[in-house]
Amino acid sequence: MKKTLFLILSGILSITFLSCQRGGDQTGGAPRIAFVMKTANNPFFIEMQKGAEEEAKKLGVNLIVQAAEREVDVEKQMQIVENLIQTKVAALCVTPSGSREIVPAINKANSANIPVVIVDTRVDAKALSESKGKIATFIGSDNYEGGKLAGERIAKQLGGKGKVAVLEGIPGHETGDSRLKGFRDALKATPGIEIVASQTANWERDQGFNVFQNILQSHPDVQAVFACSDLMALGAVEAIAAAKKTGQIIVIGFDASDEARKAVLGGTMDATVAQSPATMGAMAVENAYHLIKGEPVKEEMVVPIKMITKENAGATDSNK
């Protein structure tokens, strides 16, 4: 009889402990929100993490931030997400490294009743629909519009005529593809501008350097380059310097990182598109918190973008 009573009490205590664990910390206190980024080695995502951490502190939640070493490591991100799902976090925020590849992880979160907030990069709508997966909300900037702004800027700076190169992001990646499409569409209005080369540099600075160095050898008369991220743009700046052509080629990036802003002020970059990563991070945590509390959130929230040039690159901007 005593043994039976002991087993019953032990079972009750175990169930209670597991219930406290679900979405909470080990003391059953603050809810745990997981934020899985593409990488922690990119200034853009470092800013996003800062915004998320500041918001988590305000709300009193336990924020877990994890990321793969490289943005191209889709498989590693999937492993991170699946491990966090197994620990039964209360909500999951993700900046997908692969728009289609993230779908199975979303489905697993759905099965575990963990709400999913997607940040910065959209999930492939067709793949998500076919799998019957669901996300709670998307938070990000209009990458197409940002690419369009870059195209309009280059057209203006070249006076409507010239040769341009493009450093693309990861092929098939929604963020880079949207920026590229916006850029190309903007240039359709200026037939005097020719895109002589468009190659991927996988969001990385060293690849930006190597790829643009090769482009300069093949097209020494190129007059401008649009890079779908600041890291690739800064790599292009280094390639231009190595070719002793600093100041002769217009460089426009995307993200408005601190280093890119300094390059704009210094004249080695013409401009960069700002899209407020800190704001995205804060909004992701805020909305995840609403979801945990059972409160409704909007299906989509767009963060404003703007062009950063020498005129405003040095301005204090909390939403950079």
C-alpha cells in the first residue's frame, strides 16, 4: 500500500514538473522564447539579436538565441530548430536559411503546439501550403522595394547609361531573390544601363571580394555594382581597392551595417539600404510573447526601409 501511494505521488510530481517545464525555465518561471538566426557572424543579425534581447528583458522572458556558423548551413539550422522544439520552448522565432527547407521544422513545431514567428526571410508559400504547415506571423522589410531603391539610385548616379554588375545572395533564397528582382525591375525603366555580370557571392565578404575581382578582370569597364548585402559590398570595395580603382566604381549594398555606413561616409561606398534589424528582433519577441499569452497578432508586419547615403549615414538612428 505504501509502495503504491509512493508511486502515485511520484507520478503526480513528475507530471507537475513537466508541465512547469513546458515553455518555462527550470524553475517554472519565465516563458522561454527561442530565436534561431541564420548566423551570429553577420552585423545585420548581431543587431537583430540586440533588439530581441532588449525586448526580452523588458517583457521578462527567457530568450534563447542560437544560430549556425554560416548562413548557407541550412541543415545545421534545421538541427538547432528541432532540438529547441524537443525542449518544449514556448514560442519559436526563426530567420530561415532556406525558405523551403524550413517547412518540415515548422510542421514539427505545429505538432508540438509551439507558435512560429518568421523573421526577415519569407517561407516558401507553396511548400508551406502543401505541407499544411502554419506560421503565426511574418516580420520583415520589403526586400523587393529595397532592391528597387538600389536600382533607381544606380540609374541616377550613372546618368541613365552605364555597365553594372550584381553580387547575388544564395540562389533560391527569398531575401536575395526579391532584392535582385526589385533591382532588375527598376533598371527596366533605364534601357541605357546594362547588367554585364550577375553572380552569387553567398552573402559572404570573402566571396564578395573574389567574385568581384573576377568580374573586374572580365569587365574592366564596369561602372557600378549592386551587392545584395553589405558584407558582399564591402568585399567588392576591397577588390576595387586592390585593382586601384577606388572612387571610380559606384558601390551600393544592403543592410546599412555600421561598417557600411562608415564606407559611405568615407566615399568607398555610394549607398546602402537600411531595413532595421533591431526593430525586427524586438517585434519578433514582442509578438511571440503575445502568442504565448493567447493574444492575437497580425499575419504580417512590414518594417520600413530607407536609402542611406553620405547625407544621412552619420545620423543617429535606433532603427538602423
